[in-house]
Amino acid sequence: MLQDVTNVECLGGYQLRLRFEDGVVGVVDVSEFVKFVGVFAPLEDRNCFAQVTLNSDIGTICWPDGADLDPDVLYAAITGKPIDVSEPIGASK
């Protein structure tokens, strides 16, 4: 997929509206696939969660504590398309 997130808006709760570079827009509920443990533990606090920002250098969303989410996971959650985990070209078996 390799679609970067180009815009993020916190809608309340754990829901985010995301826009991707190919124009796809959708809402994702992060609590459906992230356990609030480890680096994600602070995000259980909705005030902390609402501090989500876009990091255009890496093409995804992140939080002040350093937590971020893979844009492919977010894209798959919104579009329902599975993540392509095929082997890279030239990889040996």
C-alpha cells in the first residue's frame, strides 16, 4: 500500500479521521486494534490521545510520548484492504 497519512483530526474518544495521499478519507477507532500498554499506555488518557499530530517526515500519526502507528495498518483499517506482506523482489527463499 505505502500510502502516507496527510491529515489527522481527533473526533473524540479514540476516533480519528484520516486522509491519505491517494485521497482516501475515513474514520478509525484506534482502541479497536491498539492495547493501551507499553508506549501506548499514556494514550488511554483521552486528553493525551487527543494530542495526536501528523509527522509528515515518516508519513503517519504520532503522539508527544513517541508512540506512532504504521500507516499501512491505518489504511487497511479504513479501506478494509489487507496489508500486502508479500516477499520483496529479489529476496532469497
